[in-house]
Amino acid sequence: MNIKEISGGIYYVGVNDRTTQRFEGLWPLPYGVSYNSYIIKSDKNVLVDTVEQSEAGLFIENIEKVLGGKDLDYLVINHMEPDHSGSIVDIVNRYPNVKIVGNALTINMIKGFYRLENSNHYLAVKDGDTINIGDKTLKFIMTPMVHWPETMMTYVCEPAIMFTGDAFGTFGALNGAVIDHEMNTDVYFHEMYRYYSNIVGKYGVHVQKALAKVAGIDIKMICPTHGPVWVEEFARVVELTDKLSKGEAEDGVVIVYGTMYGNTARYAEIAAQRFAENGIKNIKVYNATFAEISDILADIFRYKGLVIGGPTYSANLFPPIEALLKALEVRELKNKALGVFGSYTWASSATKLFHDYSLRLGLPLVSNVEIRQRGSEQNEEDIRMMADNIVHAIKLL
Ligand code: FEO
């Protein structure tokens, strides 16, 4: 049971999920995930967001304990993805007088997902609207596409707390403590790269808009829907989110290769060795068939250099490499020093297809090395030169 008063009259009532194997059916959860929800107690009692439906039982126990027999007046829905909206019906059943607070898009989605058609359930709010609940006032700030179109943040003026939805969230269940200064946060920062690149990565422009919108607001505590409440490491979390959403990265290189018989793998090894000889310390090498695309995306967002290699396969790209490039295109990857190498046996396609992807990504290729069958000593030298050129290009990013 994870209940904690995080500020005067404001309580964490979220739950941990260490059962779900893949978030959104896609992304591994080696450290679990928390679904955060908060109660604001005053003359009126407010719940901010709910949790995934499978955890509704424990969640309602938490709420009942904090409310101590009092009624729930408002349920604010900052974000409608079902990991946060999944228990809305349970809440309405338990507290039938509750008003669900959301914007027009949110209310439409609740009707679509949960068939709560009765308009008496709802209180619609717009950007900048406020609700006074006694000694506290809630202000609603629309932040569309962080991560869905209806997403908004809720600000509680008096203790200067922002409930931010998915923004500043991260994977990893909460292991007892809730606020950052009560725990070792290393795992959450490690997981933040994965969370951002996997889930929110496509929406960097919108994250930037949201950051600009809240920049002038006095905020002392960030309460996201996943991961720790940020107080002490507030600035670090905001800075990391700002960098990732702008496409700013660290010095380092990711090498991803696909291989059937080990030939392209050889060239990946040659590239890695050359980067090391050039003094690059952060070098991540992934075999795309076996590595989790989730981890690959996280490191690609994290580092400036990127090398992708793979064979021609039935006149197309090797399928795991194609899937990765598609994922990068969806996320509108930017600011990378990109080199590729493609191999073939009797008809080359990979080289042209890599070139086409680089155009669609808007990332010029530092090198595009074409390898026939096992390749040649010249190919090995070309790969070393590609590594040298990427090291040079990284310095300019
Ligand atoms: Fe944690 Fe976009 O849901």
C-alpha cells in the first residue's frame, strides 16, 4: 500500500504494477511501472487521475483510507490513456456524486472508452480555468499531445505543485518511497530515456510547447503519472526532458546491425573498435534480431552518433532493421551523425533503401558503405573511415 502525504493535504494514492510484461503491449517493464494518482483534501476532495483497471481494488482502498469516510467531490482527468483512466468507472460506482473534470476532448474520450454518457457526470474546463476547493485552487493548463491530444496539467497554486500527466514520468515501480529525495533515483533516470523515446518521443515539438507554457509558473513539486514525485531533482528532470524533446544528445555512438551469417556483424565490430580507438567511451552495439527495440531507441535518443547496418533481404531491408528505421521515422529523429552499411549477395537493395530512409528522416548520411557478400579489405577501410567521419560530425552537433 503506497499512501503518502507529499504536501499539506495532498496525498499520493497510486499503485505499482510488477505483473504487466509489456507497457502498451510493446515495451518491456523489467522494473515494473507505477500508476500515480493523488488526492487533494480541502473543503472539497479531489482525485487527480486514476490507475490501470487491474489495480482498481487496491486503488480504491487507498482512496477510502485517505478520505476517511468523506465523499469524493471531483475526479480530474489529466490524461485519458487507459493506464490512467482505467478505473474511472470504479470511482464513479464507488463515489456516484463525483464530478469528472476534463476538457471537451477528455469528456468525449471517456464516453467513447467507458460509455459514461450522462452529462451530469462531467464538469468541462478550458485552458486557464480554475476551481476553488477551499484553501486550495486548481488551475488547468492544456498541454495537447503530451502524450495524447486531450492531455492537460493541473496546478495547485498554494503549495505550487504541478500534476503533469505523462510529462516527466518514467518506468519503474515505486519501491516504498514516493518522493525523489527519499530514494536512490538512478534506475528512474536510466528508465527515463526508454520511457521518453518509446512513449513520448514522437511529440518533442509539443513537449517543447508545454515546457514553454509552464516555464513562468512557480513550481516546487512535479507529480507525474509514472515514477517518483520530483522535488530535489526537479531541475535535472526538466533539463533532461528539454534536451530529449529538442533532440539534444550526449557524446557516444549506437551501432545497430542485422545479420544472417555474421558478415555484417563483422563490420559492426570493426566500426565499434574504430570508435573506441577514436576515444569514444559510450559505444552501444546491438544485434537488432535479439536486442529489445525499446533499449535501442533509448540509446539512439541518448547519443549523437548512429550506425545502422544490415543485409538485403528479399530485395528489402533485413526486417528488424526495417522495423527500427520505421520506428525512427515515426519519432522524427533529428540531430544525429548517421552512417549506414548495407550488404547483398546477388542484387543490392539495402544501400538504396538506407539512402531513401535517410532522406525521409532528413538526416544526411555521413557514409553509405555497400558490401558484396563477405566484402573486401577496402570495405573494412571504408567502415573505419565512416567511424572517423562520424566522430568528426559528432563534434559539430
Ligand atoms: Fe501513462 Fe500516455 O499514458
